[in-house]
Amino acid sequence: MNDSLELHAQATPDKLAVIDDRPGLEPVTYTFVQLDGRANQLAHLLSGLGAGPGTKVVWCGQNSAGLLLATHGIRRTGAVSVPLNYRLTPEEAGYVVDNSDAEIVWVDAEHQSLIDGIRARSPKVREVLVFDGDGSVEARLAALPVTPLSVTRSSDGDEADLGATMIYTSGTTGRPKGAVRSGTANPEQLGALVGLIGYVPADVYLTTGPLYHSGPGGFAMVAHGLGNTIVVQRKFDPEDWLRLVQTYSVTTTFTAPTPIRMICHLPPEVKARYDRSSIRRMIANAAPWTVALKKQYLADFPPDSLWEVYGSTELGVDTVLAPEDHLRKPGSCGKAAPAVEIKLFDPDGVEITQPHVTGELYVRAAVMFSAYYKAEEKYEADRRGDFHTVGDIAYFDEEGYFYIADRKDDMIISGGMNIYPAEIEAAIDHSEDVYEVAVFGVPDDEWGERVHAVVVPARPGLTAEEVVAAARQHLAGYKVPRSVSFADSLPKTGSGKLLKRQLRADLVRPPAPIANSD
């Protein structure tokens, strides 16, 4: 059966499918017909090494044309595509590779040492293919047919089982889990989302963020499905990002808040050197964008370009906030996405039907994941019938707009009161003296827990008292941080999510409470 890449190769063979543009180097480009042929060659190579339906194939490396090639080539064998975060330590990477039962690894030469270092603890890996290195893998590919591979299904095989993905969660609260998803997207649900946001075949997509993450990688596959050109930025740099936007008239991207914060904080004279008017669909996700950050974005980019989606590796895109609602509905992540059902439940399992009452958010949709690999008990524990949760606490308003209060595991209970760090972070972020902030609970003999803030200052000399005073302007007294510490940067996953467990571990002894902070 033809897939979208093959169809685009037939319909627009000479259109650029990939532009891998790195500063100081000649761009690497594939037309759709070239990418289609190379994907078939890679499928033949992998198949010859034993890859087929159900085989796990890990791919690893910084953003590149070679990674996009891998996503298409692996799919065409029917194997399960397993992205590996190249930023992981050898211990972490070894866990993912071994836990996934991967048999083949596709890795760029720059990160070959990571894979070499874990081979001893990855006995199931039979073959490591290193691309962008000495050219040996590329020579093997060149000798193979550019015609499609014929995939033989097992006797109980199903079309939906072919080309599956297994994306490991970011592990912000513990060991990462492999979220298994069918390779066949629901066309009605995807089509409705594409239509709502307004994507068109002429769009040019820029990879803002690592392709191994479900957001940037998933939206890249949507882009290729529509016949878009994908511009690859290997490693994020804010000014180089602006260069790519201007050079290729980029119209759409998907990003966490951190890259946009860095872009918006560039000196005005730097931003003025680049035309940003081509951006039409900026998808905000991966972590909450505060209202203050959204206002910074809207001052620098077309005001009707900002869309926000709430979702997860496991559950896909669940809510959508349109451009006209960002300032009208501050703090909201939007209404339920097309063909998505959302319910909130209280701790006793009773469905919440009244607005402004928090509960755990559960989702039912056709494109959700189907299992946690080797963690069936966790999968079952997070279900209520056909609805599934990833542990986020939310509420909705009278118009049906949802607001994510925070993750259930991050909630602070101080003096019997439930406090959500995300609300406090958004309040402190209003201060021009604060570049970034993370809030979490620390033990307190009197209150059980107290609110603690770790702040990255935007100016020298910022004091804890000034941070508390800024928070007090927007928050009830019991939510105001009672202690503050400062850092040069905040630890994050590759997808831009804060690693609060690392912040807690680094805070060996929390500062004493600030006088009169409560």
C-alpha cells in the first residue's frame, strides 16, 4: 500500500523534502523522490539484517536528514521505531536500549561512542549502523534497490501494527517507560486537527527541538505527510533559528517555551536583522508557556500565528488554544481537540461536572498509545475504562476551556492546602527581573511542606525578598514562596520539561524561610 511519502514522490518529485542546513556547511537536501528512494534503500538494508514487523530499531543522534530518513525507512520494514535521547547518560541510554529489546541501532557518528559504551549491557543488539561517518553505511545503501520493500506480515499481523513507534517518556518522575503506539494514524482525527490549525501543503516546517521527542518529531511527520519541506536545525541556537526562518520563509514549527524565551531575549538589534513575518503556525507545547512569555512572543511575531496544544507522548494532542484566545483566556490550554473526549475525576473517582473544580484529567481518543512496554500494571493503573491519564490536574471554565493546574506528583500540600507550582511560576514570571523560575515543595516542620522557588535572575543583585514581593502581587499569601534560592540555569529534559526531581536532589539544605513571607 502506498504511503504519503511515496505519493508525494510521485506527485511532486522535485520539491524539496528536507533541508539540513548547518552554519558554515553546504546544506544537505533531499527532494521527495530522493528521500523516497533512500528510504526504500534503508528499508532493504534493515530487512536484510532481520528487521520486520515487531523488531525494535533504535535511532539516535542530533537533528539531521539522516534521522528523518530513519523514520521513513524503519516504517517501511514494519519494524517498531524507538527514538533514543542522545543526551542520556550511558546508564540511562543502556536502560532504554535493553528495556526496548532493540536488535538494530541507527546512530550518527557523533554519538557512536554512546552506543559503543553500552554494547556490553545490550546483548540483544545485533547490528549498529553508523551514518554521517566514514561513508561505509552510505555505500551499503547506495548498492540497494530504490524500489519499495515487500513486507511480509505474521499470520496474526494487522495493518495497524506496521510501522509502530515506541517513544520513551521523559522520566521526569522516575524510570522512563516505552509508550507503544500503532503506526497507523486515525485519518479523521488527524485531518480535523490539520484543518483546525490550518496547515497547507506549501508550509515549511522548522525542527525547533529534538526529533527524538514526540512533539517535534510527531509534527515533523505530519509535515511530511502533507508534503511540506522540513528545515532541519541540528542544534538549537536562537540567532541561527532566525536565520533559518528568514532564509527558507519558514511558516510553521513546534516548540517548548525555552527556545522561544531565548529568541525573545535576544537584543532588539539582533532580532531586527531577520524577517519573521513568514511564521503562520507556531505550536506552543512540551511545557506550559506563561502569559508573560506569550506576550513576549506576540510582540516579536505575527499575532495570529500562536497556537497552543496540550498533550503527551502517550495521549497525543488533547486540547487546542486558538490565536484569538491567548489573552482572552490567560492560563488556558484550550478546548478539547477534534475527536478527543476529556473527563476530570476527583480522588474518589467521581467525575467532575462543575467548572473551576480541579480533578485528574483523563482522555479518550483514537490515536492514544496502546501500552507501556513491559509495564502493563502501570498502563492499567492509569486507566478508567477507555479513558487514560498521565497524571495532570486540571479544571475547566464555563465555556469549556481547560486549564492545567499542574502534575499530580508536583502538587504541594502545605498546612492542609493544595498548592499548584505552575500557578506560582506563572505569577513570578510576570517580573521582568526573573528570566526563569521553578517552584516545588520542601519539607517544613510546621507546615508539612513549604513553597520553595529556584530563580534564574534576569539582572544581577535580585534578592529573595524581591521575588517574594513580586509573587505577592498576584497570589494569595499561602501560595507565596517561603524560601528562594538562585541558579544560573534550570535542568531540563531534551524536550524542555523541568527536572524538578534534580532540583530537589541538588537542594541539600533548603534556605531558611524568609521573614514575614507567609
